[in-house]
Amino acid sequence: MRLLACDPGKNVDPFAVVILDVLENKILVKGCRYWLNVSYPIIEEEINNIHKKHMINRTIVESNSMGDHVIDSLQTNYHIPIYRIYTGSRTKGKHK
């Protein structure tokens, strides 16, 4: 299974993504990228391109603060199914 994990940020904290392959009991990092001071529409289009090019099976986005906008946009504009995750002192959410 190939995962794309996204951690939205923008100005001080970069927006980062990582591609992971999960094989049996191994997690392999296949690639990563980050953006700093880049507008969300540009990043979202690039995430869509990554999603297609690397045949991603699941996309996971941290839904804290800025993540909600990114999730809504990726679902509405690019029809990418998203697994939301909220991080904090205790990880919460439907998909832990």
C-alpha cells in the first residue's frame, strides 16, 4: 500500500508531505517534499499531481487548524478521498 501523508503549514511551519510504502511489517519512505510561504492552491495542485504520478492508495491529512481547508479543497476540487487525523497530546480521530 502506498500512502501520502500531509502536514499542512504555511509561513513559519512548512507544509510537508511524505510518500510511504507499507509492505508486510516494513514502512519505506519513498519521497518527501515541503513548501514554505507557498499559497495553498499551488500546493494542492502539486499534491494532486503527486497523487496521480505515484499511484497513491491513501492520502492522510492532519486536520488541525489549516488542514480543514486543504482537506475540503482536495476532496472538492480533485476528488481525492482523505483520511483525516488530528494530532495533539493524544491522537484522535476515526483513523488512528
